Amino acid sequence: MEAQVKRFAAVVLEGKVAAALRAAGASEASLAAATRAMMHASMLGVDSHGVRLTEHYCNMLAGGRLNKDPQLVVEQRGSGSAMVHGDDGLGHYAAYRAVEVGIALAREAGVGAVGIDHSSHLGAAGAYALAGAEQGFVTFATTNTDSMVTLFDGAARFHGTNPLAFAAPVPDSQPWLLDMATSSIPMNRVLLHRSLGLELPEGVAADHQGLPTSDPELANMLLPLGGADYGYKGAGLAGVATLFSALLTGTTLDSDFIPMYGGDDRSTPRNMGHFVLVVDPDKFVGREIFGMMITRYLANLRAAAVRPGGERVMAPGDQEWAILAQRQAEGVPADPDTARFLGL
Amino acid sequence: MEAQVKRFAAVVLEGKVAAALRAAGASEASLAAATRAMMHASMLGVDSHGVRLTEHYCNMLAGGRLNKDPQLVVEQRGSGSAMVHGDDGLGHYAAYRAVEVGIALAREAGVGAVGIDHSSHLGAAGAYALAGAEQGFVTFATTNTDSMVTLFDGAARFHGTNPLAFAAPVPDSQPWLLDMATSSIPMNRVLLHRSLGLELPEGVAADHQGLPTSDPELANMLLPLGGADYGYKGAGLAGVATLFSALLTGTTLDSDFIPMYGGDDRSTPRNMGHFVLVVDPDKFVGREIFGMMITRYLANLRAAAVRPGGERVMAPGDQEWAILAQRQAEGVPADPDTARFLGL
């Protein structure tokens, strides 16, 4: 499969993605946000949330599910809290705006908590955690998503792969960046293993009865992080994403979403919610000492003893920064369908 | 072992715990908080953090590590942020105070973020998340702890079992309560399996080289949640606890703590940090709709299809509330050493 995947210069890819969204009618502000978030994902190796989604978003703009010219409304609720109403546009637009609102709140209040409603798919949640960290703030971003993951001892899809993304600024370095699904693997990993005829690892997927299986043909739903024995933890964390993203914002529960893919309906907005939390280190120990502490913490972590067979111990984000450097040098991969759609 | 464990009425146990702390010289305010937190843990089945810790805290009060009469100082840093300085007293005292401070901030700002420094062991982090939820607020509490868990691909103890605790109010019901270590199991589970000669589950512990083992005699450190394949997620989450608890507050890193147990030093304060975040639903979708949504979410969850061999699908906290009801009816267990120490 790898042989069919061509690489393109980031600037070229970015221009093509923006052009496609523009051709589909998206406003400049909303397409800039969506392009930025997709390029974040494609540059850092999160290809499932990268430029391959361009075609999907174009289809949903055409169908009317996504508002081509969303007018975001920011409603401050307290000195540290706000809601961003996404007006059913591209979710990236509302989510990046929420980060900016959160930063402005945090500068004064020390913390900014921002709920987002009437939004849509936002791509990789880590894009928004990173956006806050790049400006010097500890940032948390989360969203709930379409049901795909069973509960502990469950036999049906309940939560989405609901990501929790955290990032923190590190002086003279890329941020600390954790962007994790609360399942062990994403559903498209199952599809990939199916197409390659490869077994799945233990404890990551279940059959239609909810019983763990490593046969990708039988896999019907994902298991939460922690697998067959400790999946109540992963299921609980998926619930945290739903709690903040949907319950606090009054938006759609995971199991109530109109399917992102595959359904006939391309016209009804999905009223997806997200949540962003921004913390200003200056209101706690102070930016300078925080910087010294996280530097020392990461130096200790990266110097930690490695187990036999391991290569090195990495901090959250280290793998992503390595991929970024490689893709900046060698180009960004795009699968054949996406390259064709983008006219590459 | 169970045969040696006697049960006592909660009110009796609570009185004995308080009396022991009082005899060790703790101030009324700080011993009330520690007693409340230990009773929380013992009533909800978190016995590792329950009344068995009374003797340890008494020893540390006697040795001088713990300040018998701590004077908490609350320093507001922004309209939504504060630090609570624990004055090296019992950690429960500072942590419960932080919840109260967080609630007061959240009522105005919509969110309250409170760091705690110069604290000590706080027992079960869930006690503080619950305290916020019981007053109607979505609450997050975390702490870092002594190194016990290896990194992904690591061969040494690095993070503590660093808990993440979340709780949310549910109308006419016990709160939703997730109190989870970021390892799969606690270290005392290893010791228990060792004493019983029982194998450990796969992927929860490692030998001195960092290689996964199910032999409790060989287990030298814990693996992060996610085990051998996905432990980078658990390790990242342990880092979240350290980020908020230690790096933002300028307190002690997991690997720098004077050991809680076993060292000779009972006199040097440990400068432990914690973090509490309180969110007011009234500043987001509003308490009424939030209550309807979480009620519906939990009803869906508890009605979810069960896999063959499973009994029922539970929400975070359901098991704890069942244990609470049982212990209210049948008494609270205390191991023989603890019963003896408490004069029961």
C-alpha cells in the first residue's frame, strides 16, 4: 500500500486543500481553520485526521450539513468561562476560536473554560491543545464523537473514540503534546488490518456480542483503553470527554449523532460539542519556574532507562515531532484517492 | 485473609480514627479533613486509602514530617485561580479547602482552578472530586505520587500511580464518580498476589528490567494503563497528573519524593502538590439541562447490552455506591493491624 502513497510539499498540499474547500463554498475564515487543522494532523502523522478529510468536508458543505459561511458567536458566561456557538460550520473554525477565547480569559482569570456547541467534526483534538501551548498556556481540548467503542462488559457501541488532548509549553522546544483516543486503536486500524489480512492485537476490539477478538473480520466495535481487564478506565475516560463536550454544552450524545460517514443524510447539522480549557502558568508557579520544571521533568523522562528491546523512552509528542521533521524534509504523504481529489 | 478482617460501624470507626489523630497532636480542623477522606475511601471500598492509613499519618505527625497545626494560606491569583499553601499539614486538609476555594471561584468565574503546594498525601483523589460534585459542580482532582510506574519502553520507576478523579452531580442520585490510577493496578495488589501466591494479570507489572511479567515475585514496577502495547497512553495520563500537580505548582517531581513509606526520614516535609478544577454547569448549558442530559446519558449507559459472561454495565461510581450501601448495612472492614492500632 505504501508504494501507492505519494508525497507532496506541505505548501503545495496546503494550497490544494484550501482551494478545494474554497471551491466547495467555505468562507475564507472557516476554510483557513480547517486547512490549518488538517495540515497539523498530516504533518504530525495523524493521517486519519489529515488532508484525506478534505473530500468529506467538501461533500458536507455541498450537502448543507456544514454551513459555508458560519458566523461564530462568543458568549462570555463568567470571568473565566464562555460558550462559542459554531453556527454549524466547520468544527475547526469554532475550536480554534475557543482556544483564543480561552487564552484571553486565562490571562485575566488564570483559567479559561470554553464550551462549544453547534459545531461539527474538528479533526485532531491535539491541534487545539497545541495552539494554546504554542502561545504559552497549558491547554486541554476534548470532543465526543460517533459511537464506536463498547462499555466495560458491554455488547454495543456506546462512546466514540473520544480524544483527550493536553499540551504544555516547553522553553526552547516543541510543546509536550498528548493527543490520545480513549480506545486503544481507531476503527480505521481495524479496517486496515482487515484489508491486509492481519490479526489485531489482543484486547482492542470485540465481536458483535462484545467478546474480545483479534480477528479483524469479526471485529464489530472497539474496546476501551485498558482492554478486557481494565477497560472500565478507558470507558470512564471516554465518559469524561462526553461529560465536558456534550453534557456541559447541551449538545449531542455519542449514540445520538447522525453518522459522520455512510448515512444518506448530508444536510442535517450534527450539533457536535467540544470543550477547551486553558491555564496560565503565570497565575500558578509562574512561567519561568514552570519552564524550568517541565524542562527538567522531560530531561529526566528522556534519560530514563530503556527496557530490553526498546529503543528509547519518549515524551508525549516526541514521535509526532520526529514525523514532522521527516515530512518537512521529505514531503507529506497523501493516499491516491485524496491526491486525485485534490488534483495532485 | 478475609476471615481476619472484622467489620465495625462507620460511626465507631470514624470516632476511633479521629481520636488517634487527636492523640497524635493533629489540630481539630486538619484531623477532621483526614478522617473524612479516610472514611470516604473505607466506605466506598478504596481500602488502600482508607482507615488503615491512620497509623502512618500518626507516625508522620510524631516524626515531624507532618505539621500538627497547619495554617492554610489561600492566595487568589486571578478571578478563577488560586493557590492553597498547605503548611506541610495533612494533605486532606489542604485538598478539601481547595475544593471550597474552587467552588467559590467557579460561582463567579464559571471555573475555579486551584493549585496546592506544601501538602502531603491526600488519600483518595476521588474524595475531592466527590466533594465538589456533592455541591453541584463538575470537579477534577489530581495529584502526583511516589515513583512506582515505568514509562512506555522504560526500565525504571518514573511516575507514581498518579490518579485522575472526576465527578459530576446527578439529580436525585449519587454523583458520577471516576477515580482511577493511571496504572492498571496499585502496587499493593502486587504485594497481595505475592502473599497469596497468585499470578498477576498480563500487562500490569514488569520485572527489574522493565519486561512485562505476571510473576508477582519478579514484579518490580507497575506498567502504565494500556500495558505492553498501549502503555504510552497511561504514561501520558500519569504525566498529566504531574503536569497539573507538580509542574504548575512548583512542587516535587514523582521521582524526587522522599518515600512515603520505608525510609528512615520521618521529619522532612515532602512538599507534595495537587490540583483541583471546579466547573459550574450554570455557566455553560445550565444546571437544569445538564441534569437532564446526564440523567439520560446514565440511563442509556446502564441499559446498554451486556456481553456474554458480564452481569451488567456500570457507570463510574456504581460499584462504589453498591459497596457504600453494603458497608452502611454490614459495617466497614478493618484489617487486624489497623483494628489493633485503633483500639478496636
